[in-house]
Amino acid sequence: MSTLFTGISELVTNDPSYGGPLGVIPHAALVVEDGRIAWVGDRGRAPAADQARDLGGRAVLPGFVDSHAHLVFAGERSAEFAARMAGERYDGGGIATTVAATRAASDDELRTLLAERVAEMRAQGTTTIEVKSGYGLSVADEVRALRLAGEVTSETTYLGAHVVPPGADRDEYVRLVAGEMLTACAPYARWIDVFCEPGSAHAFDADQSRAILERGRDAGLGLRVHGNQLSYGPGVGLAVELGAASVDHCTYLTDADVDALAQGETVATLLPGVEFSTRHPYPDARRLLDAGATVALATDCNPGTCYTSSMPFVIALAVRELGMTVDEAVWAATAGSARALRREDVGTVRVGLAADLAVLDAPSRAFLAYRPGVPLASTLPH
């Protein structure tokens, strides 16, 4: 069954062959057949289809790609958020609260919570989601988190190296994460991640992070890094050196970090919802973009430092606080985040790809930043 979608005010393709980085086609139409894009172009040249649907002058763009999210958890930390807003400092220690609640939850409870969060994301135009473990911190609980995550996405990330559990010996825990826990979790994961933040009492230094990432790479997992979130540090340099697909946060960057990202293949994934929720300084996207680095945007949806699932909100923050133009932010939330996952089949509108598309209840992509907080985006039904 084929469906012709007309009444598209503008179609963002991210295909430069249509002109410019976003490849915008004005007054567009597209044909979807059996869940895949069969044709795109000017509505005046649209072919016939089995049925037609008029979108009434709405903008269409690739579905958002959320390449950094922590969705397998129980409990909430609203009191911690309120305390930060009252002036208390965040140092990463609140994760232990979520670990306790997550360990105490049943599989069915976690599955229900996960499904609700994924549905919330999809209702806001997100079609591709990465999900990390990291709230189990034991072999059995990390395996469980990844097994459940694999029920909703193929982009699963093993994050046993989220923090050192309270009371654990740091060196012994690093050996566990890089050994028995990795062996058990690798069959359920595509990626391995580590919170490299030597200035934090809870995270991992450069040597520990390197050892964990190298063992993960040896196990066949792609590499990701939480880096340079709380202070200047080695995370970015380590990620680029090891060829990680993405280094996420990038809030504190030296000139050497920016140069490394510009010259390497590692994507800088910015998570401005975190700075909104922690009152840390926002990362400087303009500096990265002007240097030639590839920038992605993601939510970092998690219960402690950024409990939002809204990619449109992240885009609005990027435009307002990170120095990005609307077009740069839209590209970063779609094609940029696809690159952060090393995916060529999402983040772009192209014949043959799945029709993973977002529709805006607005005539232009600019409304994503122009009307922040308004539920404009949804996924295209087909």
C-alpha cells in the first residue's frame, strides 16, 4: 500500500543534492510504500499512489535521533533538582539513589516505565533512540537493563562504568566492569561507554577509562565516552585517540580538545538539557562548529540531571544558549546524531530508507526554536 503525502510546506531531507546542508524542498510531497520512502520531490511532479493524505501546510523533517538517553530506571530525584535550583552543587553522587530504586524494581515494572518513556519520545518526533545501562552496577542488574533496552532499540550501550558503587573498591570495580560484567553484557550491547571525569569522586580517571574502553573494543563493542562534563579533563582526547563514535557533554574544552574533535571522526554530542537542569555553563557549540567539528544534539534523558525526553526543547536550547542557528540545530538533532551512532539509514530523507519522519504542526522548522515548549512535533503515521 502506497500513500502520497501532500501539503508539505517544506521537507527537510539533509540531502545536500537538493541544495544546502539541509536539502530543503519547498512545497514538497513524498510517497511512502510499505513503511519506506518511495519518492520525494516537488508536489507538482508527485506520482500517483494508492491513497493520498494532505498535511495541510506542515513542515516535515527526518525523525529526531536521540543518541544519548538513560531510560532504564525506577524512582525519581525531583528533590535533588529542587536543591540544585536552590544553589547546591551537582557532583554526580545522586546516581546511587537511582541505582537502589532500579535494583529494587521488577522486570515488569522497569519494562512498563521504559515503554512509557519511549512512547513519550516518539510522541515528540523522535524515531531513533539510544538507551544506556548504568543504573544497575552489578553483573545481573546491568545485563537486565541491557536486555530490557534491547526490547525497544538496537542502539544499546553498556555503561557499567557510570559511577563506582558506594562502598566498592575502585580498582576492584574497574576490573569487574572490564571483566566479568563486560563478558555478560556484551551480547546485549552495541556500544560501551564510560564516565571519564577524574575530578569527580564517583567517576573514572583516564587510565581506568582507557582500560575499560579497550576491553570493550576487544569484545566487539563500539566506543562512546561521557567526557568533560564537570571540568576540563582527558575525556575528549581519549575519545578521539581511541576512535570513539561520540564524546558526550563537551562542556569544558581546551583549544587542543576542539582541534582534536575538528581533525578526528569523533562526534561532539552536546546535551544542553543537562546545563539547564544543573546550572552549569552551557557548551560552546559555535566554537566547535567554526573549527569544523561535527556536532550532535541529544536529550541525556535521565532522572537526575536532565529529566526531559524532548528533542524540540533541546533544539530550542541549542539555538538560544549554545550559539547555533536553527538549521545547525536541526541538522545536529537528526543527521548529526545519526553520525554519533554511525548510522547512515536514519537522520536523512532518501528513497529506500524507512519513513522515520517528524511532522511539525507549523509551516517551518524555525518554529522548533520560535515556539519553545509547545508540542509541535509528532511522528509521521504510515
